[in-house]
Amino acid sequence: MRKLAGDFEKPIAEIEDQLEQLSALPPTEEVTEKLEGLKKKLRKVCQEVYSHLKPWERYLVARHPERPYTLDFILLLFEDFVEMHGDRKFSDDHSIVGGLACYKGEPIVVVGHEKGRNTREKIYRNFGMAQPEGYRKALRIMRLAEKFHRPVITFIDTSGAYPGIGAEERGQAEAIAFNLREMSRLQTPIIVVVTGEGGSGGALAIGVGDRILMLEFAVYSVISPEGCAAILWKNQEKKEEAAENLKVSAHDLKRFNLIDEIVPEPLGGAHRDHTEAARILDEHLYRNLQELKEVPINDLLKQRYDKFRRMGVFEKEIR
Amino acid sequence: MEWFKKKRKPREPIGERRLKVPDGLWLKCENCQAIVYKEEILRNSKVCPKCNYHFRISAQDRLRALFDDGKYEIIDDNIRSCDPLMFKDTKKYKERLKESEEKTGFSEAVVTAVGEVGKIPVIISAMEYNFMGGSMGSVVGEKITRAIELALERRMPLIVVCSSGGARMQEGVFSLMQMAKISSALARLDEAGIPYISILADPTTGGVAASFGMLGDLNISEPKALVGFAGPRVIEQTIHQELPPGFQRAEFLLEHGMIDMIVERKELKSVLVNCLRFMTPNQ
């Protein structure tokens, strides 16, 4: 049985179970008929459940252990991936992967957070929480893209930059700040895809680009709902309320003009069908890449500046 | 045997009782607990004369202390925060804004002013920690970006005095994106060869440290200021260990190569004038 994102997925899981049992039976006419009926019902229930997700439930989907991660997308979208390692300063951070790849015959550079699927992998990947060397590695790889005039594609999926003693010693704040500044003037097109969890500065540190795409059930936030609840409500249990207040869904961000496009997910979320999720993303990615390639680099940099320059809302006081 | 049952009030701990002082004349140093005559602290740039602890000071005090003769002109004071997320925790965001405004007399957590430092025309943006923990929302982001753009336009050096807990949660992703907005503007300032000095006052953490805080041509910190990305409590909860003494203090950052120097408040202006002379064309 598939792992549940949360209790809200129970009605879906029940039907999926029945389907599984039925499909093990010999395919008599009666069984096939029942199967068809169940499949219809499954679609309906999926639709129903996933169109009414609460903000906190979106977090659970975005953090689903079977959600496609950066390496899954790389495998499904690109060919000839050559992974690069290390920041040339301190070490190799396994929570960020990156390197050279071929996208529909065209060389590109790809960088993204990697969370790791099982316990061993998760520890190896530090749960996708990068340290300064991770961000420095990311920038080093992106600089290579600039040097050889190749576009950059980044995948964001992290709960945040790692809060640890070593990370602070080696300048977590400086590493993030430096990436923000340098990505804003990197002389090559950058497409950012928020695939899962967009956790604060640790996400933004590879998130400055010309186009920002976001998967339908991904989230992007200034702080995790748990962290926000602990600070403002002084109670971590208020995370659901915090998630509601923070407005983290792709639809919210699109409404606020903070992202460019929402990438739809297969029915019932990307964790149900990696291939289909990658296929839909492919369409969006390819179109955006072709558009960006047409723009002269100076215009591109100006547009990138203006894009972030516009972000923010305030009132002008009339005196 | 009545007296056996007689309840006695527990004695007040002596330490507490001794430290109670009437408001006004005397101040207790938060660091060394010494009781110091308030006038003495004020005369000493709000630094404890006993242990050299730097009290947090308001944005106004900052500007007065840094500009020549305490003279400056406040600019960009006409934008206010609104509440795009309709955020409500235990209190409404709008209420928190109003309270902060009443408490500090400032309309936001940063004040930008133009004036002269050592006769060199300079723009200074000073953050106000008492305004919602100096947190950065759209207005702070916009005001600092405008300060950078003004510095570009007039080719004037920019100094930002940071004092902030980080991004303002009540404005969600809008706050987060201010980090990218300001850092992009700083890239232009960098390319134009205009000096930017970041002064890290206690405390500078989160999204402020991880954007304009650490991007100065010079990063200067006040003694013992807390500077870092994650707050110490978050780190403690994550790694389940006690943090080493002095962790994330200015001295720790200097040791690890993250800042250029630690400068005492009394010396700050003269150090700035020296550096600005180096960074601006010969007069």
C-alpha cells in the first residue's frame, strides 16, 4: 500500500486497495466491469479530495515521501547527466546535486535540492537541508553554465537551510546572500522550478531566475508552519493555523505575481505518477526555455532585475 | 499545637530584591548586571562603562551619532506596510503595526537619511529593532532598495545599519522575496563601483543577515553582537546540543572570517570616515 500523505488521502487509498485486489482476479466480464466502475470512482474521489486541500494538507503533499525529487526529474527529463561535486573550498554537500545534462539534445546545467528517499539516503542527503558548501557548489556549477553559455535549470525542494553549528561557522548567511546577488547577474537564462517544498532562504538561494515555475501542490514560504507557529503562537501545534495564514500555495503565489506559472500535477498529486508529472513539467520547461533563448542577454538581465524589483506591496501615504 | 500549622510566607530571594531599582536614574546592565548611573551610560554612547556591553539603540540615535553634527535629512518616509495576507496570529498584523508605530514613533523598521559623514555625502539606512523586531517586510525591502538606487543615481556611498530578527512572517513570501530584490540591487551598486558598508548591530539574523547584512564591501560588527543565519534556539532544537559559549557573537564571526572588523560604538564614526575616504574619489 502507498504511504498516505495524511488522513485526507484515506478515501483514495481505500479505493486503490480495492482496485489492487480486483485486478489480481481473473479478468471475467464482471470483474472488468467492476474495475471500470472503481477507476471512475477513484478519479472522482481524487478530484474531490485534491481540489479541496487545506494549506496544511498541501504541506503534507509537498513533503510526501514518494514525491518525485530532483534526481527523479533529472532522470525523467534529461539525458547524459554528469554529476559535479564539491565547492572547491570545503567539501561536497550531498543535499544539493548538480551538473551537466542534455535536454532534448541541448546542453544545459541543472542544480537542485535532493532529500533522499529512505532513511539511509535521507541521512546521506541531510534531509535536503544544505550547508554553505551546498550553495557554493550550486553557484560554482551555475558559473560553468555562464562560461559556456548554457541555460540553467534549478529544482527547489528543501525545508530550509541547515541550522547547525558548522553551517554557521562556515557562513550560512553569507553563502545564501552571495548566491542571491550573483544569480541576479548571471549571464545566462535561469529557470527555477519549485517542485516540492520551497523553504525560506535555503530555497531562494538557488531560486533567483528569469522564470519561476511551481508545481501545483508545491509550497513556497518564508518560514515553515511549525517554525511560524512556535514563534508567533508560542505553540508548534498551531501549525495548521500558521499554514493557513502564510498563504503558501502555488495559486496564492500566482495571484500575488511572485511566480510565473503553475505546472499542473497528475490527478492525485505528482507522487502518484512521476512519469506523468515529468511529462507535464516538460511542456512548461521546454516552452519557457525556447522563449528565454530568444531574448538578448542584456534584456534578459534587465527583465530579471525588474521582475524582483516589483515584488512587494505597500501603501503610499498621502500627505 | 496551632503554631505547627501556621503557614509562613516564603522569603523573597535576596538577589532579586537587591536588584530592584526605581526607573529613571539607574540602569541595570543586561550583560554584567551592574547598576550604572543612567547619565553615564548615555554619555558613553549607550555602552556599559563596566563591561563594555553595547545596549541596543534606536535608529534615530544611530543617525545622530554617525552624521556630522547629528544633522541629516530623512527621505522615503511616505510608504507604509499593508496586510496582503490578512495575517492574524494571536493578534492581527495591522494591530501589531499600529502598536509598533506608537511604541517607536517610526512608521517602519528602517529609516533612510541623507547627510555627510566626515564631510563625505552619504546615505544611511538604519534599522529599528523595536519595530516588530526589526523584521523585513515589503516596506523595509522597498526602502533599502530605494536607498541603493539613490546611491547609484547620485554615486554616493551607502551604509546600512542592520538590526533585525530577519524576514517578517506576517508578509509571507513577499518578505522572502525582498532578500532577492535587495541583493539584485546590490549587484548593480557593486558593478558601479560605489561603496556599500554593512554595519551589523545586535542582533542581525535570518533573511537580513542572509542578504544585505553579509554583502558589504566591508562588514563591520559591534562588539558581542549576535549575527547569524539561524537563531540559536532553532539550532539548539535541531541538533539537541548546547551551543558553545560565544557562539554567533561578533567575535566568533571575526574568528571564522565572516566580518572585517569589530568596532566599538565610540570609534565607529572615525573608522567609517577613514574607510569612506579610501573608497571615494580624492577630493
